[in-house]
Amino acid sequence: MATGWRDPVELDGLEVVGYSDVGDRPPFKLALSVIDDRWFLFTGHLWHRGWSVLDVTDPAAPTVVATVPGPANTWTTQVNVADGLLLGGLARIPARWGGDETLGHDEAAVLVDVRVPTAPRELARIGFGGTGSHRNFWAGGRYAYLAANARDHAHYLLIVIDVEDRTAPREVGRFWLPGQGPGEPRPTAEAGVSLHGPAYVVGDLAYLAYGGAGMVILDVADPTVPRLVSRWSPAPPFHGGLFGAGVHTVRPLPGRGLAVVNGEAHEERCREPMTFAGIVDVSDPGHPWLVSTLPQPVPPDGLGYRSYCDKGGRFGPHNQHLAQGQPDLADDPLTVHLTWFNAGLRVYDIADARTPREVARFVPADPERRYGPLPETALVTQSEDVLVDRRGIIYVTDKHQGVYLLRRSDGGGAA
């Protein structure tokens, strides 16, 4: 029986099977790998430095088995794991999030050997003289695709690194949009030209969540020379602002010729244009077009607010479950798992792409302890990341709580 959590505010079609506060260090982003027949969850942290490793072989008893220290005054929120290698992002912490911009910080990524998950060992770091990296793509093999800033460039761009020699990763390719390169006229903040990431690579194509610049599709048949195929933007009419608010996540469904695309809510209490979440037809990668939008979460009666906008904190889409070619993760092309900050986790059936429908939801109780300065308007749940393993266990993080382990109770599951 899961312990350490209070009854959820909303629970439909799901059940809580486990919980961990990760050693009183609320987790943020997630990765998972099965190593020597045991299941390990890897977490980045928002308010603390470094990464944690949990044994989740028994989902009812997740246990912290190791930590990887991170550099001071540096975000270690991002994590990818494949082929026994952890790729951790390193980035400057903005002052609004508790960083001290008068001090130094590390960037852009660290490589850690996790073939023995209980004894992780740092192998190498790589930097580009900028502010760091954010959401990265690492699915094993030779190349990793970073959403990183580099010296003399504006905001985040795509940097491809070769990790064949894990002790000496090296840059092999870059792609940026006009206005980001050295000496180019800079885009305005409103334009939001910044690769939020990750680049999601399927075959010779990479699908990029490029913030206010929309979804960008690249030809990466030669990863050293990425080529632009197309751009698609939800703005207008949807939010098109900086750092992911326009397009935060792209999840291609190659067998269906579709992509699930969403932005990120930024301002608390919805003090901004509506943020997009929907399905885009990418069957012709050169000419994407909108198919439908996902239903907005609506609170049930009796909670004291008619809209999640009135609850406090941020409300809107954030992270999707992304399989990214990982064999230990679920990759169901008919189902979407998407966090909505104060509206928790929503699960959608998209078998009919024109009429997606919500089939399950989980909204945890609000946190009782504050670890960092945000959200400002109210200390409410802010569900952040979601990951689903091939057993059907769903992992959901909250930046002021821990990680919840759920499973479908309505007959749905992994695929």
C-alpha cells in the first residue's frame, strides 16, 4: 500500500499504487531503464542539485538507491537514460527560480555511467560557452540531440553531439533559426525563437518543439548537417510567447502520420492567451496541418472554483509522456498522457484523432510545504512530468511534493 501521500482531489480511471518524496527532494523530470531485470527510475531536480535513482521494481515500494551530485547554482532538472548512460542537462538558474546570477554555473550536459545504477559514475561533461541545455533527446546509439545555448547565440538551438566515446563527447552539428546566430539581428522576446526541446528523432526526421517559432521538422539523415523541412505554428490564435509557450512538446506518431503537440502555460491564473494542445497531421512532413485540439480539463462541482484558472498557480498543458524509442517505456499511439499543472494528469483516447476524449484523470492534494519561490499566487499542486513504463505504471511528479506511481483502473494500460 502506498504511503506518504494524501487522498487525491480528483481520481477517475486511475489508482495510486506508490509514492516517494525522493529523500525530501521533490523530483522534476523523469527517465526509466530496466537493468539486470530490475526497474530503475531516474529523476532530475528543480530545487536541489543533482539526480536521484529509485528502484521501482515493486511499484508499491519505490526506494532511493543512489544519488548523482550536481554542481552548485546549476539546474539539474533534465535527465535522459539509454544504453546504461545518463545524460543530464546543466543550466543557469534564473533569479525568479532561486538562482544567484552573480555566481558562476555549469553547462551544458554531463554523461554518467549508470550500468550499475546503485553506483553511478561521472564520465564526462560538455559545454558550449552559453547558459546550458534544457530538454534533450538521447535514445541510445551514437548521437544525442541537445536543446542548448552556445556562446554568441540567442536562446536555445539544436546541437548534435557524438557520444561514441563516452569519456569525450564532441559536437558534430548545429541548427538554428534566423536571428539566433552570431551577428544576426536578434528576434524580439515576443517572437520566442528558442528550441525548448526535445528534438524527437524518428528515422531521418527530427520533430522540434521550438517555442514561439512553433513545431520545426528537420531532415537529420546526416546529423552533422540538419536541414529544414517545414515549420508549423499554433500562434495565432494560441499563445506564441518565449521558451516553450508556443510549442513545448512534439510527440510524433509515425505509424499514424500524426503528432501530438502542446505548448506550456506560463503565467499564473491564466493571465495570458490560451495555450495550445492538439493533434497535427504530419503525413506530409513538408505541410503539417491542424486536426483537432485536446479537451480542456474542467473541475467537478464542489471544489470552490469553476475554472482551474481560479485555483492559483499555473493551469495549462506542460509535459507529455514521451517514449523516445526506449524499449522499457509504453508507446501506445492511441493514448496521450499530459500534465496540466494545477489540473494534474489527464489521459486522452485519440483513437479518433478528430475527436480526442479524456478518459482518466489524477489531481493530487495540494502540497503542504514550499521548497521554492514558485508558484507565487497559491501553494497548489503543479504536476510537472509524466512517464509510463511498459508494465503500465504511470509516474507523475509535482515540484513541491514527490513522484506518484499510478496505474489505470478502468481496463486501460500500456502498449
